[in-house]
Amino acid sequence: LFLDRCCLLATAATALGASLLVWLALVFLSDIGLVGATLAFRPTPAGLLTMLFFNPLQTFKLGAIYSLRATLDTLGAVGQYAVFRFGAALPALLAGLLAVWAAATFGLAYRLFARRGDV
């Protein structure tokens, strides 16, 4: 792990625990940030859906809700707009966005580790 290689943490288990805590904090802060941005900017359903698409966690949540209920009515106007706008292509769009996020993340990590000579 990166944290272990930087000698910030003594063991790999400690580094793994720290990375999980950082991930949980970022998940919590992204949800609160999205709620705050919604209250501050009062976006249209299209604007809010766009903000959701720029967050991989929110994209995954949309896909999970859609796969469980086959509708996004539980999300109100944004969910209805998403189904209206993208229809049957919505699951493919969400999967594609998640694939792009994964590829971008792994590509960035590869470049960083290659630059350091760890690859």
C-alpha cells in the first residue's frame, strides 16, 4: 500500500485500516457536500443529475437503486428525469460511467507508481 511504502504507518494492516477510514470520511463528506450544493445552488433536475454523474459513489447508488426497483421514483424529480431522459439506456450509461471512473483511477495510479519506479 502507498501509505505503508511512505513509512507513515508501521504495518500493512494499519495502512489498510487508515485507508478505509479515509474512504469512509470521503464518502460521508461527498454526501454532505452534494446536499449542501443542492441547497445552495438549487439546480434543475438535469443539473443535479449531472452533479451526480461526476461522483462515482452517487453513480453507483443510482445504479443500485435502479437495479433494485427498476425505477428511480424514490429520488423524486431527478430520478424521474433520469428515466425520462435516458430510458432503457440508463443502466448502460451508469455502467459506462463507472468503467470510465475505474479506468481513470487505475491509469492515474499506474502513472504515479511508474514515475516512482514501483511498477
